[in-house]
Amino acid sequence: MSILRPILHFAAPLPKLENYQRYLFIGPHPDDIEIGAGATAARFAAEGKDVCFLICADGCYGTDELDMNLQPEELAELRRWEAGDSAAFLGVKDLRFLGLCDGGFYSREDLTGEIARVIGDFQPDVIFAPDPDVITECHPDHRNVGRTAKMLALFSGNPGIMERFGASAAPVQALALYMTARANSFVDTTGYLDRQLSAIFNFHKSQFPDGCDTGKAIRLYLKLRAADFGLRSLHRSAEGFRVLGRTQMHCFPESGL
């Protein structure tokens, strides 16, 4: 192990996510935020933090489980209602939709501009988004949203660049990547795991009908993951994220490991 890494961690410590007030959770589709960071969002909302959910794609092609004859636009509308009920259950009052077409059928320019404008409007301290660099991730919406969030987190404080995206600058201090295989920071979510699971399985029924195998697997996975991250951070339950502060976002690769 290189001696540079612990020195860099001492010189440029990772931001502590709990220390901020305004959090923007960006999801590729309805249900992704709940799966990737739902317990954390519920905790922050309960603590009176300002929490915003931004859902980028409409999820119109988003299920193989639904035993209904729905057209894509009908499924998109159903998922929008599910997302609203789930967010309200988690205590999130600010929910926004970009309405881009599921499956990557949109331009990266549109995605970037739309997310940038929400960042400029909401003025988050921390942005949560899916980790686009997980080698097993195959969904273009997850990769596109994660990469765009990473870029905008870096450029968010630059008025000139944000203006070119049609947005205002924002004081983003940290990026927290969820659904990551390389967590370097943990949030104590003791007491919030059940709320996360209820938000997923009681409200996103189009994705997880009662008794479906996918739902059973995700429920077990999230319980085991919360226990593992809890052990690693000395809590009963935790969620893990790959966190980058302003220093770690550019040119210093070891400092974010």
C-alpha cells in the first residue's frame, strides 16, 4: 500500500455527508433513489434537512414483472404516481421529473442542461447519483446520469460554465455515488432500513409485485448490505457511498480511494 494515500486522506479528508443542509438525490428512474440511498434520504428528511428528488427518465420500459397490458406512456404515468407516493412516505416534499425517455433515448446535451438547471435552482450542498463506473452496470440511463452528475458536481461552482448550460452556479461541496462497489463513506441509517424497504416494496408495485423473485432478491440484498456497511462503520445499519469532495473531484486520484 502506498504511503501517499493515508497522507492525502489526512491532508484532504472526505466530506462528512451528515454535516450539510441541502441534498439533491438524482435517480435515473423512479425507484432508483430508494434502492440506492432511500434510508439516507429518509434520515435526512426526518432531521429537517432540505431534500430534493430528481428523476431523469420516465421508466416507460422499466419492468419485466408487470402482469398488465399497459402501453409505455401508461406505465410512465403509473411510475410517476408511485414515485410521488414513495417520496412522500420518505418525508421528501420536493420531487421533480425530467421526463426523458427510458432506455437512453435522449441526447446527453438535453440531460446535462436539464440536470444543470435543477442544480442551479435547488442549490444543493451535496449531490447523490448512481456510480457510473461500476463495471457490471449495463443500463445506459444509470451510466449517463452518473457521468453527468459527476461532471456537473465539478463545474457547479463555475458561473461561466453553468451559464453555458443555461443554469446558475451552485455551491456543491460533495458528490456521493450510490449503487457503488467502492464505498469510502458511510451514513448511519439505524432505524431507517424498514422505511426504505417499505418505500420500495409498498409503493413501487409496477416494478416489484408482491412475491416476485426480483423483489425478494433486492430485499435480501439491501438487508445484507446495510448490515455489512453497519459493521464496517460500527453502526447497526448503514448505507455506503463513494464520496468525493471538491479536492477529490479532479487530478488527485489517490485522495478519493
